[in-house]
Amino acid sequence: MSSESNAKPETTDQNPFHLGTAATNGHANLIELLLEEPNININEADERGRTPLILAASNGHAEVVELLLEYQPPVGDRLKSKAAVNQQSLDGFTALRAALSGDHAAVAEVLLREEDIDVTREYRENWTPLGAASVAGHLKVVKAIVRKLVRKNKTEALHVKHRAESLEGTPLFLAADGGHTKVVNLLLQHHDPIPQKKLQQINETNNGGRTALLAAATNGHVDVVALLLAEDADATIQSGEGMTALKAAILGGHVGVVKLLFEKNKSSLPAPKNTEKGAKEAYPEEKEESEKRQEKKEVTE
């Protein structure tokens, strides 16, 4: 959980009519009233650089976030502006990062409706919006981010590694590790159209040399394993500790995953030769003798 969550502006708590205080506490009716004030500054930040929008997003107040984003400054007033959706606090948090770090998916969905929201910004500590949404399994948020990346031709951001609390990896790896089947399916649809590059992206190693397939197999996510195998994910890749998807599934007692991996292994083996036919072709004399014995047997009978 982020340090932004449930935080209140230190210098404004004594003033219930301050926009930042109202945003922090989710008072939508008060926000509407304050936004009508002629001297209101919608982007006024506290001593930590947090705007009312960041404060509302941090605390999961979707209705307040919507009100702030809908605010239109008076016509002709050059001193006023709309809510700055990409503004950062002093510790590098935007409203989007504050929302996703607090696991407020509904707030993130509202923010992502904004046309000019930046979903490719580089944050500290290798944090990415898509990675955060993928590790949490927020399908609607992932869809919205992917849509923006595709529209802006920024699809390379689909494969940028994200650092979560206990692991780091691509959005596909993080979603596979968490068993978020629908997110995995969505991300697989947006891999490189060139087969070789697509396989490289699917088999990308993360967190100790583990692939998305190995992560899913380790945790027993049968549906995710099935999706990855259907895209020809490589089950033979070993982690830094020598672990394979099959070995991990066996150790974890994940029978369904073991069956899938065995079936995939059998289907990838070359078809066995017809040994009977091969033997007859290799030894025609024996074939002839056998036929003669059979004819003799039939006459005797």
C-alpha cells in the first residue's frame, strides 16, 4: 500500500472549506460548492506537492475525482485551468499512480477516460501503470491502458518490466503469476505479429529467470497455462535454479497443469514410425516366407 493512501494535507485539516481537505475526505457536495468560488485554485498543492486530484485518487474517491476532472474554468479567465491530470507530487506520484498504488481500480478507470493522461510516463522504482494493473488483475484498467498505448503506437510499453512488492516482470508475467486469465488473454492479443518476436516476448524471463509459463505452472493456474501453451510458450526453459514448468507443477501437486504439459510434450514429439511396415520393407525374404506359411496353413485347414 502506498504512503499516499489515507494521507491528509497537514496544513489544511483545520479548514474544512479547503479544496484539498474536501477532496481527501471525499465530500463531493462540498467540492461542488467550492468549485463555484471565484478564487478557487483547482491545482493548489500542499507542502508535499499533492493536488486535490491526487488526494482524492489516493483515498479512492471516484466521485470527487470525476467532479474535479469535469471542472471547466470561467471563459476568458487565463489564471484558472482544468485539473492537471498528469501533475506529480514531490515524491513522484500522479493521480493515476496514487489510485493504482492504493488498489482503487474505479478511480483509475475514471482517470483513464481523460484523453491527455500519460500512460507511458517513467516513474521511480521501475513502476508502470500497466504493470500495476496487471499484477492486481484489473481487467478494465488494463484494457484502457492497452487501448491508449495501441492508439499512440507505443506498444513497446506493453513489455516494460514493473517492480511490484515481491516480484518484478513484464505485465504478462505478473498477470500469469497471479492467475489473472482474462488479463493474460488480453495481453497475448497484443504481442508482436512477427512469430519470432512474439515468442521472445512470451518467453521473456523475469524474477530469477522465470517465464510467464513457469510462474503460472508453479502456482497451479491451469487456464493461464493452457493459454500460454496455445501460443507455443516454451516449457523447456529453466529458471536460474534449474526449475522447469513441469517440475514446478509436479512439486506443487498441480495435476491439471501436469496433464497439460504432458499433452503438449506428446504433441510436439515426431510421429512414431510404422515398425511393422518398416520391418517388412527391410526384410523382404522374411515377408515372403511368412506369406508361404500362411498359404500352407490355409490349404491344410
